[in-house]
Amino acid sequence: MNNIRVLMDPEQRQKFLDKLLEIDGLGRVEENPDAAYCFISLTQTPDELKSILRARQKTLIDNVLFRSGITGYDPEKAPFSPDRDLTTLPGFVYSIDSGKIAGARYFVGHNLLPSTGQGIEMEKAKTLMRVPVVLIDKTIRISRMQPHRTIYLEYQKFDQQAAEFVSVFKFLSQYNPGIGFNGNTPALLGFEKNSGKVVDLEEEVYRIFPNLQYHYDGRVPIIRLRAENPELFYERVV
């Protein structure tokens, strides 16, 4: 606790969120502490990888979050998903997804591809002070642009480790989120519901579940994607 500085406790966080949501035209959205927005790569995902991502998303929603008492929202199943409808205009999609993020305390998903499905969504989740939990495959290197105030967890075989992640989310449910610093590092804070004890949530999760803590390794290969239609870059004469 000595190194933790509180910028916003849960009550201050809620007041700040109320104003942010009002500015965004989302003033009627209420945060559900038992809900999660489950980001997934959609727009630029190669067809041969979609089944892999869908399988891990299903495991996350059905075998981890549901068993933790959390309802997961899957944007791929939304009516305006890129795989379902490309006629819906960007402004509408942005408003709907922003509302879904605002309405869920957790922002959870797998970071596997260069197009993660969490770019703009992650920035929105950060602004709205969600509890981001990013799941990383130990065998796949990802971008080093990894925001603070995020819990990064790694796995070897997600299906087989599902029960371990259930324990993580049950642990997180004991806290209300806040914002602050741990020393000079921006920190996602947790205020224990029973005692009011304040912890750095990321640090505390790593202390209790050290085998799931993410460790960057530059020697691990990254998924390499190829453009199927690079001719779109070429100058064309009409």
C-alpha cells in the first residue's frame, strides 16, 4: 500500500464515468459488474484463422466467464459484424460498441494477431476505466504497444487451463475498480468489497497466479499475414 496513490476510488470513478458517458451520448448506460465485452479480431482476420479464434472465444465465454458468473458479449455475433453486415455505417457501429463496452465492467479477449480486434475498442475501454484482461498465447509474440492498467495473462493450452482463468475472474469479482499509481507506474486499482483494502490489481493477480503472468519474449515468432489483394494500393487509371 505504501507505493499506491489513489487518483479515483470507486465512487469518484463512477462520478467521472457519468460525465464521460453523458458527453458521449451514452448517459443511460449502466455498468454491469458481472458482464464482459469480449473483443475478437474480425475485419482483417484470414479465413483460415477464424475457426481458431472462434473456438477460443467460445471457450472464454462458455467455459471461463460463464463459470465465473460473468456474461460475455461477443461482437462477432452482433448484427453489424463484418461477417454479417457491411451496410451499417461507422458512426452507428462505434456508438453501439461504445455502449457495449461501457455496459460491461470487464474488457477481455485474446491478443493473437496483428489485427487484434481491440485497437479502438481498447482505447475506449481505457478511457472508460474498464478492467482489461488480455489473454496471450505463449507461443505467439505480439506487439509491444501494451497499455498500462491492464492485466496480461499468458497460457500454453487455453482449453486445458480454463479452470485457472475461472479462479482469476472469481478473484477479480471481489474488488471494485479504481485508478491510481503504483510508484510512478499507472495502476489499475482494486478496492476489496468487504474490507476496502486497496491493491494494484495487476500486481495482485500476478502474486496469486504467478504461473499465468505474461512475460515478453522477443524470440517467440509472430503470426505473419499476407495481403491477398495488394493491387488495391496500385495507382489505377480510370
